[in-house]
Amino acid sequence: MNILGIESSCDETAAAVYTGNGLRSNVIASQAVHEQYGGVVPELASRAHHKTIWATVQQSLEEAGISLDRIDAVAVTQGPGLMGSLLVGLCFAKGLCLSRGFSLIGVNHMDAHIYANFIDDEPEYPFVSLTVSGGHTQLVHVLGPFDHILLGETRDDAAGEAFDKIGKILGLPYPAGPEIDKHAKGGDPQFHDFPQAMLDNRFEFSFSGLKTSVMYYLEDREDRESFLAEHLSDVCASVSRAITEVLVKKLENAIEHTGVHTVVLAGGVSANSMLRARARQMAGEKNCQLHIPRLAYCTDNAAMIAVTGYMMGQRGMYSDMNLKPYANLAESR
Ligand code: ATP
Ligand code: MG
Ligand code: FE
């Protein structure tokens, strides 16, 4: 089964080809237009998707060495994401399916972040996923393929959102998560104790207070600029510690609660080096197998959509032409 995967939920136009022999191509066109605004502008995102989607798909087929008529099904992100952006991918996928007679598979973007772990690996069920991205922070008990129980999620900001908003306060460019990660490597994680919220709650998260606390921490300083010039890396390391300690602690709670022997990280924040290291250490102590996608499969990509589509196709989970996008995860249930 040859699957063409298409992802357009936010500001990445991406296409990938996955076959029975594994991943054959993975192409991403990132949209630079948003940088000057310090965040994604939805209308600009849909226009950029519209402009690049066909070229991106063609490039993914070329790199895979597979012509369009050898594709069996098109897997496309159905949601959650920006409505306008999702519509571009979905309409394009439907058009291809109608004109070429391909099957259509609507993929949940958050499921795809989890199943990105199956591109290079084969995690054993049941497992727990710590799904940490720009819009979500969730602990998911995965009993079997597409059989999920949500253990807990964030009550306010997502972990990636916290990195991005705190980075903005620190004057770092968007998206700030990778920037904070980079600066943190040269810093002292113990430099300052930023709050680790809701540690008394087992599976739920809250990150909006952390952002406020960083804001006050800097606001109170008259020497803000020279302080940051000297201590940016220390602040980045301390912020990263506050976020990763909470994430790893709750992942540990989930292991104890479910009794699983396998855990996976998923989503853009799983690219974070401190989180990867701390999760490895904790999983080792708990005698758990830990899987983390390689960096290119952590943030948004179409390889994860294609592999998830492949797994859905194997199970007959096809969609029809009435497939509708949804902006929020809650609408998918
Ligand atoms: P969602 O998947 O919830 O719909 P999204 O698709 O926008 O949201 P992803 O692409 O999975 O999110 O992840 C992007 C997020 O990951 C951003 O918030 C970004 O700052 C963060 N991120 C990426 N790399 C790192 C890193 N090395 N350290 C910390 N955060 C990172
Ligand atoms: Mg992005
Ligand atoms: Fe994502």
C-alpha cells in the first residue's frame, strides 16, 4: 500500500510517501512569512499553503521515486489546526482522490504525533505517550492502535506555547522553543527556581503561571538588558528545567498508574534536549523502554501523517468525501 501523506494544519506545508517498505520521502515547506509578526497569521498561512502544496506533493513523489498513479491512498490532516490551513490540505486531497480514484484517509494530527514513533521504531503496546506540542500537552494511555485513553492534559498553556511566550519575553525570535533549547545548553539550570505548577495533581498541567513569573522576574530589574546579556543562557536553562521537571514527573506518575513498560515522547517539544535527557534517565530508573522520534519527526511533518494513514489503511479506517476539518481536538470525538 503506497500512501501519500499531506500536512497543512498550521504553518508547514508538508508531503511524504510511505509504503510497505517504509518511509520513501518527507518534504517540508516552512512559511517564513510569519517571522516578522512573531507568530502565525492564519490568513497568510492558508494562502502560502495554497501556493506551495502542489509543488510540495510533486517533490515528495519525485524524491520517493513513485509516480502519482502508483499511490493507493491519500492521508491528510483533518484536525486539529487552523481552519483555513486545514481546508487547503483537505480540499487538495479530496481533489486528488476524486480525479485519480484514490482512497481518502482523514488523520488526527495529535494521533500522528504519537505514531511518528513508528517511523523508525516499533513501540510495544500498551504504552504511555507524553504528547507535548505548540497547542497541546497530554498524557495518553495507548492500549493498542487507535485505542487511546486521555489521562490528563494542560488546563491552560501548552508546553510549547510556554516556551514560545517566554522566549518572546526574553526577546528571542519565533518559534522560541528551539532558541531557548540552544541557549540553555550553555546555562545553569539551577540559576533560578521558577515555579513548577500543579505537582500535587497527577496528570494535569498548567504552564501559564510560569510565563507570568518570568515576566515579573525580569520586570523587577532595572538592569534588565545587561542582566540578560550576561545571564540569558542561565535563564533559558532554568526555564527549561521548570518545564521539563514537571513533564517528566507526570510521565512518571502515568507509568506508575498504568503499569506500562513502554513510554514515548511526541510533538515539537519532544525535540527539546533537556526533556529527552531527563526522560531517558527517568525511564531507565523505571525500567521502561523509551521511544522518541528523531528530530525531523517531532515538529510538524507529513511523514507522521503518512505512517498513521498507512496504519489506518491496514485497519480499513477510510474516509469518504464528506470528510470535514475540525479546529479543536474536542470536535474529533
Ligand atoms: P499542535 O501539534 O498542538 O497542533 P503545533 O503543530 O504547532 O501544535 P508542533 O509542530 O508539534 O506544534 O511543535 C511546535 C512547538 O514545539 C513550538 O511551540 C516550538 O517552540 C516547540 N519546539 C520545537 N523544538 C523545540 C525544542 N528544541 N525545545 C523546546 N520546544 C521546542
Ligand atoms: Mg510550525
Ligand atoms: Fe503539531
